Amino acid sequence: MAWDIMLETRPLGLTGIAMAVLAVYVFWRRPTPEGRALALLMAGVAIWSNLYMLELTAIELPAKLFWAKLKYIGIVIVPPAWLLFAIQYAGYRRWNTPFRFALLVAGAAGALATVLTNDAHHLFWKSAEIDLSGRFSVLHLPMGIAFWFWATYFYLLLLSGTILIIVAFFRSSHFYRKQAGAILIAALAPLAGNILFLSGLSPVPHLDLTPFALAISCLACTWALFHLYLADLVPIARAAIVDSMDDCVIVLDKQSRVAEMNPPAQRLAKRPLSSVIGQPVDKTLPELSARLNSHAGKTADEEMVLYENGRQHTYDVKVSRLLDHNDSLISEVVVLRDITQRKQMEVELMKHKERLEDLVRERTTELVEINEQLVRQIVERRQTEEKLEASRSEIRLLSKKLMQTHEEERRGLSLNLHEGLAQYVASVKMAVENLSKLANVEDQRTRDTANDIGKKLDAMTADIRHLSTRLRPRMLDEIGLASTIESYLMDFEDETGIRCEWECEVEDKKYNPEVTTCLYRVMQEALSNISRHSGASCVKVGLCLKEKCLALVVEDNGHGFDPSRIDVRRSLGLVGIRERVDQLSGTVTTFTQVGQGTRIEARVPIE
């Protein structure tokens, strides 16, 4: 008898295996919400069928009850999965919210928990016994109130999903109606089997015909998958998208007959959908038919011109071929996009581009002329600058030569004063002294006169020596700059009463005569300005080496001045200082502020 039962229940096992394979195929082929819902539905049917087969083949009551309880894992999956699939397939995805999904999961979990705990409350079935009156040993389970409650709940889910599929069937176009019909058959077959089982009209008492009816569903789903491409097309959702498109979409079958047209395409053809379905495309849109014939057997992408109400319209035509897994033509999808405005804009853009190119050429010509003028001006300016630089060089050279000549004249004049006039004055003084000695003792008047003349000659000698030093001190050439500055500061302090502080950080050795002369004259000019204009009581003078330069610093505590309002008399002295230092490629820095004194630093390279 067990072998007979195995033979009789083979359809259940085949159904379970087929549904499991199809579930994996759909889940892998279409990883979308509707694909996952369909895969879940098939997985639930596979669990239900296989576990019900194990229930029928079991002999002992405990074993049958064990498999009977476990089969409800698949039973509670089927209704929610069916509703989810119907929602996705019919295009009502907005209904599928996380909260509603959680309610479906909670309902399935509640029903399964009621079944698994039935031994504690006996609300799902009141008792359990084996019925041996038929060809099968089946369980006889008098149902309790919990069963009818959950049965009503799950039937409502199945009924809701079925209604959505029926609506989708009538809303589907000709191209998708076979697909929707196959799904509807797959849904109604197990529903009819379950109604026969619950009503007691089953040919075999207490035998649930639902899993056997699922074999019919399996065949319908297989046909829909491999021949109607159920896993590749979602008609309602796709139809909603296509209908909302502004482009004209035309679907042709492999005989080039119209299978679907969206509203814009119907307006283009000036015919309703009912009058063009099944009609050859050459009778609906002859211009399009000519294009399709010229691109037979391959994808096309070109432009087409049509006239509507006497107005020219340009369309971008794209033809896509849909092939099955054997690369056989299923249909062609033609998309016509009205690009009339784009073409007009392209024409306008071309005009603007040409105008812009003309303007660019005009401006380029102007810029070339301006550029040539600028080049000429730059060349002229460069030539002028070169001439000015040459003139400056000549002026600097002349100024340097003039200063050298001036210094030579000063040196010569100083030497003449010291060696010539001073010697003559000394000789005259000696003669006067001799005259005073030769005078008689009684000739007091002669001696007094001689003494007065001697004193005046001494004063004249001192003035000559002072003038000679001012013109060109001999010690500058013989001893060095540092000692010369120190000696000058002592004389300056005696003459002006301004206290002088001297700080020297260099050895008193001979440097380049031009350098020492330049810094000596800078010191002279700075002290001259201080004595005449600053009102200072103290002067600090320093000499040091900085970055291969001999640096002279002269700083006073006078009232200073505003650099923006320089006194003309003071500015002449500063200009002279700068000219001297510039001749030797040196630098002069002046720091001053009203009431804060003045600081002048001159640096001259020693090499």
C-alpha cells in the first residue's frame, strides 16, 4: 500500500520540485519586487507540496501530525506572497508599504504559531485520527474556530490578489493578455481544489486536492515563464509608464502588425487603438513602414519627417528588436520622439553660431590691429627705456666722474692749504718772533705788536688746518675711516655742543678709497643736517660690517620730520647722500617720525 501511495503522490513531489526550481530561476532572472514576490509564492507552494506528500506517505499518526503541522509553513506563505505578487504585477506598488508588509508577516506568523501550539489549546483542530476508508490513509482533522478564522483571513488575501489579476487581465493590452490569462489559470486552479476540500466535495474524503491542483498551476506558470516571458515583462506597470510618455511608442509583432500603441502614437496615426490592433503597420503609418523595411533585421536609429495639419514635424525614430533565448524575433518596439523644436533650435543655434563667428572674426581683426599697435608701442617704449637707461648710465658715470674730480680738487686744495699757505704763515710767524726778539727792551710797543701778529697768525694757521681738514682730511687716506670719523666727531662736538656717541665694530684699516670717501661725506652731510635742522642734543654714529657691506648709521634724538612733508633744505642733503651711495651700488634707508628723531643707514659694498 505504501508503494501505491508513493505512486499516487508523485505529482505532489514533481510539483514541489518544479516550483522550487522555478522559484530559484525567477529570483535569479528578475531580482525586482514582483520577481521576489513570485519566487516567494513558488517557494511556498514547493514547501506545501513536498511536506503534504510526506504527510500522505507517513503511516503512523504522530508522523502524519508532524508533517501536517510543518506543511503550514508553506501554506501561510502562499496567500501573502500571492497578494504581494498581484500588487506588483497589477501596478499598485504604492499599496506595498513597510507597515502593510509587516501586517502580512504578522498574520502568517500568527497562523503558524496557532498550528504549532494546537496541542495546548485545540483551537485549530479539535482531534486527529487516520481515515482508512479510501485509497489513501489520510488525516481526519475536525477543524476548530481558529482554523476558520485563519482560513477566512487567507481566503480574503487570495481573493484580493485574484481580483487584482482579473483587473490586470482586462486592462492588459493584446500583447500581455495571454500572460495575464496564464497567471489567472495558475491562481484559480488551487483555489478551486481548496474549495472542494473544505466543502467536503472531494472525491477522496479528507484528501486536500489543493496541492494536486497546484500541478496545474505549475504547468501554467512554466508556460508563462518560458513562452510568455513572465519574468521579463510587467505589463501594467510598464503600460502605465509607456502611456505616460510623451514619445510615440508602437509595439509590432514579428509579422509587423500593431500589437500596442500608446496615446501619442494613436494621435499620430489619427486612429483609436481598437482600430489598429492587429493591422499591418504599412496601413497605419506608411512612412514608418518604409523606414522599417529599409532596416529589416537590425536596430535602426534615424530621423523621419511627417506632416500634420500642413505643418512639418521631425521625429527621431528608434527601432529595437526583442529576441527570445533562441535569438528569434518576438516583436519590435518603435519609439518616435518629436524633435521639431530641437531642430528649430539647432537652426537658430547655427545662425547664432555663424553670427558669433562673424563677430569673432571682426573682433579678431580689431584685436590683431590693436595688438600690432601695442607691439609698436612696446617696442618704442623699450627703445625709449633703453635710451633713458643709457642716459642714466651716462649721468651716473658723469656724476661719479664729477664727484671724483671734486674730491681730487678738494684733496689738492687741502694739500695746498696745508703744505703751501700754512707753511708761508708759519714762516711769517717765525719772522715776527725774530723781530720781537731783536727789538730793544724799551721798545715795548713793538714787542706787543709782534705778539698780536703772532696770535693772529696762530688763529690763521688753525683756520687753514680746519679748512684743509674739511676739504679732505689727510688722515682719511693715511690712517683710515674709523679714526677720521672719530676725530671729526670730537671737532663737531666742540663746535656745536651736541654730544656725540661713537660705536665702531670694524678694524681701522684701509678700505677702497671710493667707499671710505663716500661714507665720510655721508657722515658729514648727515651731521650738517642735524646741526642745522634737527634740534638734537645727542648724536649716535656707528660703523659696522653687514652682509659684505660697510654700514654707517647716524641717529639723532631731534624732533624728526614727516616723510610726506619733507623740508626742501633737508631733502637736498638726503638727495646728495642717495646720489653718492647709488654711485657705488649701495642703499640708503631713512627712519623718521615727528618727535622721535631720525635714523639714517647707508650701506656700501666693500667688494
